[in-house]
Amino acid sequence: MIVMRKRILLGNEAIAFGALASGVGIAAGYPGTPSSEIIETIMKYGDNVYAEWSTNEKVALETAYGAAIMGGKALATMKHVGMNVAADALMSSSYTGVDGSLVVVSADDPSMWSSQSEQDNRYYGLFALIPVIEPYDPQSAHELIVKAFDLSFSVKHPVIFRTTTRISHVRAPVELLDSSPPVKGKFHKDPGRFSLVPEVARKDRKLQLQRWEKIKMEVEKLNEIEGDGNKLIIASGIAYAFVKEAVENLGVRAKILKLSTPVPIPKEKTLKAMEDVEEILIVEELDPIVEMQVKELIVDNDVNLKVRGKSLIGREGELTLDRVTSAIGEFFNVKIEKLREVTVDVLPRPPALCPGCPHRSSFIDLKKALALAGVKDVYFSGDIGCYSIGVLPPFNEQDSLIEMGGSLGVANGVYRSTGVIPVAIIGDSTFFHAGLPGLANAVFNKTPMLILVLDNRVTAMTGQQRSPSKDISIAKVANGLGIEYVSEFDPFDYTSIKEIKNAMDWVRKNGKPAVVIAKRACALEVLDSVNGDLPIAEVDENKCTGCTICYDHFTCPAIVPLPNKKAKIDLDQCIGCGACVPICPFKAITIKGEQPKGWESWLS
Amino acid sequence: MGIMVKLNLIVGGIGGQGIITLGKMITSACEKEGLKVLVSEMHGLAQRGGAVNIHVRIGDVYAPTIPLGGADCIMGLETNEALRNLSYANNKTLIILNELSIRPVLPGIIPKKVEEVEKLLSGYRVVKVNLKEISEKIGDKRVINSAILGFAYGLNVFPMISESSFIETMRGENNVKSFYMGMRIAHDFIRN
């Protein structure tokens, strides 16, 4: 492979170009922060590479797995929690192995910048007996994903490639390897290996353990010992970046075992690194995956060394230079001046629904409709998407939001234990991801609940990736699954309140589930499709009474209060969508200007 | 032997203000100079309106984020967002405030005014700039990021990057204009 010149790349782009250099032939993923740019980059630059957004991570992994069964070089990408969805296939892949390469990227999110948990997916490696490779920066990510494909291909076993937010979403110079021709599979069958009936599974289990022994040897060469000294620091993945900088800043003499394979750790190299060492510090982000294995190794080999790790580093959140410096300082008995966070009173500024977001109107309509229907107690069973912002005031319409597709099952449980009719709120992409079984369950078990599908035509939160809702009608799906009451409405239209009320009345009367679909495109998607000047909202100051409804209860970011409480349009933010027009009880807001070309994409 | 850090810069602002683009402008300029640069971005959510920041590190660095008290410069595209990143400042840190205070999209929460933020920052090196004046003169509201880069450049925040490397990375005439306009304001400021 020829090395091209350095380019500044996002970590995820570096991973994608690394996959292309490995000859990836098939790539599938489900969007999820911080993983989404990998598939996007492969779609853009992968010549003759089949790349798709699958409906969920399980299907994405199965797609890559099937391709690798045929001998192709295959990649599946997902965020860490997506691997829970794909776990069933993942566990089996370790039993059967593959004929080509199967690399599963898990993009973990320590500190939970945009996730419901910071689960450490290196556990999956220990759990499933699948090696885990983790880089420490975009350059190492680019090089190590090539090693991941090589390892998978040589051992015929899946490999987990674990990245994190601070690798995936860091821009840095990367020396790029040239692309290799994509490797697709050759049609063949081997049910004696891939059809996991008990007889086959028991045989595969033995082979899996044999491969695991081979993997233990293979990973030795992916790890390095740097420097010397009588104190050893074992640094895995991104921890190496922090350790390297902290050690140089402190000017201490440390031997560093730089780990790229936290699972399994390289036993020989680790034992070698322990020679002539008095103490060990293990630096790793989140859970003590390496620490547990090192402690096991020490016990097995009668090594008498003091090992410290989580006791100095902590288990929660992203590593910082401060945390790592302080731990290494203590390890070396160097006194460190501790900086404290400055506590200033800063206002909260969570992400907000964009100007023109159809969800804002849906949340307002839903509240009004339930009031109109005379519903007092209601449980808003929420889900994952931009509409998760509905947890915030003034909406307060996400009483729980647990995981992708969870709104329907949780709503069922709430009803079964309290008898209160719940509202399940789910987006279009999430509906196809994991909402379908919950919907079938509601029909099958006759759960009285209102299901509000917020269909904004894209997977918006992760950057407007294509959603199945563009090709498959959610109304038809609901009908097909046996939902007797299905209606669609435009959330910008005032009649939507009545649509929702009628549906709720029907649920209460019939004791069965009903589906209402709020259908209007994501505003960012529309802005990408229009060409020309946008219309703009205008407030008639004579009509405006300063009632605060538009900015404090509707909360469009483009409407701001004047000192006299009257409303003013922020011209920098307003996109002229008109959602605020029916909100004003005094008809003080109007839209000025022509609709530009492409404006019809709101209702595409 | 310590790590050679040439610049630790934090840019804080609000989603939609173009912070990620600003980070790209700096990385492209560093690319032209052959400098190692790490820019850590928070762009998990595509929605607008939330607090966003980037950590920019130029030099022989490894860690993707800046330690507490370790920023040479903090730029706030909105004043309250500069305040949010104050833990990264020390007594030498240059804090550049865009004279802009935006209320969050939460009902009933009043943001601090520029003067109030300034008062809280009285112990720090603070310089103010009104980016809206620049963007209004140019007639393009998207140029505030090139304007603040020009302003910072004029204050010698980027001694390791040549003017031409910055200019070559700017897309479109308006960005170049606003970069120079920001730079001129900085030069006037230094003179006075």
C-alpha cells in the first residue's frame, strides 16, 4: 500500500478510509452518535462498495455477517447501545466464525454526550470471546481498522473495533493508506457450521475456543512496550494519548505498555513488561476491563506486584488530562497542584427543537387534544430522537425514555400496572428500528393506548440520514398490523388537535390501540432542499398583547420577547415556516414573502 | 522534556453559529502550515440552539482535550458560553467575547447581559468584539466565524499560522472580507 499525503480528517472518516484501505466490500450501519460519519464516508468514497443504512443495528450486523459468511470483507457500524440490539447476532458470530472478515465498529460515548448510558462495550469482547481493538487517535484508528480486518480474515473470527467520542469526533492530520479493491464473497454453503442447531452449536463452541487460543497469540504483535523504568503504566486505547502527554509533562521515567487490544490482553507482552518493575498503574477509560485481566494474569503467574487502576483513575466519564496527571502524579509520588473547576453561575442551554421543527407543534397539539378530551392522568411514554427534547419544559411530554423503540412496551407495562391509558410517542426511524414488535404486541394483547408517530421523514437527530418512512407508509404498516384506528395529520395544521382528540376518544371507548401520525418533514431537511429567499414571520405590534404564549409556551427560538413583553421575530433564525401563526390567540403573526422553490418538501 | 503545546484554544457558542466550520477553518490553516492539530468537537445532536464547544490544540500534543486552567485563549461566540468554559482559563488566558447575549429556548430563563458577564470576568484578560456589526456591514450573517478568527488573528492568537494560510482556507469573498475586517478592528484596538 502506498502512503498518501497527510489530510485533516474526522476520526470517523479515518476509520472509513481505513476500511476502504482494507478492501471492505459490504458495509452496513444504523445512524447513532458518535458513529454515523463512518457509513456516510464509505457511501461517498467507496467505489463499488455496497453500503447501506439498515433499519437497525441487528439488521446491519446480520447484513455484514451474512456477507462475511460468503467470504466478503464486511463492516457493521453502530453506537455502543446499538450493540445491545445486535447482540444476538454478535454472540452467534463468535460461535460460527466467518469466511471473510467481519469487523463490528462500536462507537462508545463515555460521559454520555448523546446517549442514555456510557456502557463499556469492551465487555462484549470478554462476553462473546471476540477480540477488541481500540485506537487512541484518528491516525491509529485509520491504521488499526486495517489490522482488525486482517485479524478477522486470518483467524476467521469477528473483531470488535471500539472507538469513542474523543476519537470519532476529533479532527486531526492522518496519513492515508490507498484504497484496496473491495472484497465481496463467493456463493457457497456450509450449514454444518452456520446453522446453529444444538449439534452444530456444540461443535462450533469447541472450534470457537480453539480460535480464541489462536487470537490470544495473534494479538501479541498489536501491542507495544515503550520506554523503561521500574514503574509500569498500562494504557489502553485513548488512555495512551493522555498518559503519553501526562508522563512527558511530569518528566517522570515510566515504562508504558501501549495496548491496542484490551480484549484479550497480550499475556506474553504484559508479563515481559512486568519484568524489573516494582509497581503497575493501569489507565483505561470507564470499566476495569484490562485491570481484571492483568490481575488474573498476576495471580496465574505468581507475580508479586502491586496493581493500581480504577482506585486512582475512577470509573466514571471521559478521561481528562487532569485526571490522568493526578493519578500518575500519585503513582510517582510527585506532588501536583490540583486545579479546581471554577464555579460560575451559567444558565442551562440544552439543545432545542429547531425553528420550524414539526415536533414542537405536535407536542403542543397533543397537550391541547388531551385537555379537550378531558384526560386528566396521562403517561407520556417517550423514545429516542430529536423529540426526546420533549422532556424539557414547556413540553414535559416524555415521562420516560429508555431505549430505541421502548415507548410501546413501556406504555403497555404502565397500562397493565395502573390502568391509566398511556400515550406512546415515537419517531419514524425509531418506529422502523424497534417499534414494530411493540406495535404488534399492542394489537395482539389489546392494549388501550394512543400511539403518536412523529414522522419527520428522516433520521434527523444524527444528521438527516434516509429513513424507511420515505419508502414505506407508516399508516399502511399500522393498518397491516391490525390497528383499527389510524389517522395522519399535518402538525402545522390546527385541525390536528381534533385528530388526536378523536383518536384518544376512540381508544377510551374501544379499549384498543390507535395510531396517529404527525407527518411533516424535518426543518433542516427542508432548508437543504429549498432554493431562494425564505419567507419570514412578522408580528403586528398593535395586535400583540404580550401574552408570552409564542415564546414561553410554544418556544420557537426565532421568537424573542421585547422588554414590553411583546413578541419580536429574530430575523437571523426565522425560516418563515408559519408554525407560529395558528399559535397566536390574537392573530398577530403573519408570514411575509414568497415560498421559495422546493418549499413543498415540507410535505414530501 | 515537556510536550510542546503551541496553542490551546476553546471556542464556545450555540449550535447553529458555525463553530464546527470555524474549527475546520483552523484545521485547514494548520494543514497548510504542516502543523499538528487536534480539534475535539461536540456535535452529537443535529439540533440547533444548545451549548456547543470545540477544543483546539496546536502543537506536539496527544490528548484531545485541554486540561482545566490550560487554555491560552477562550472565544465566546456568545458571552454566556465564554463563561461556561471559564474553568479552562488561567490569569494569562485571553478571553474574546462576542457582544451578544442570547436567551436559551427554555421558558423563563434570562441570560446574563454582556456587561454582567464582563463584570464576572473582571480578574481576567477580556477583549470584546461586536461580530454582528461586521456581519451586517458585509450583509451575510454566516461570516461571524471568519470575523472572530480575523479578530483573534489581529490579536496574535495564531502566531504559528501565516495570514495567507488562513485566507486560502476561507470559502468565498465574504469570509475573506470579514476576516480582514475583524483583523483591522483588532489592530485598531491594539493601537488605542
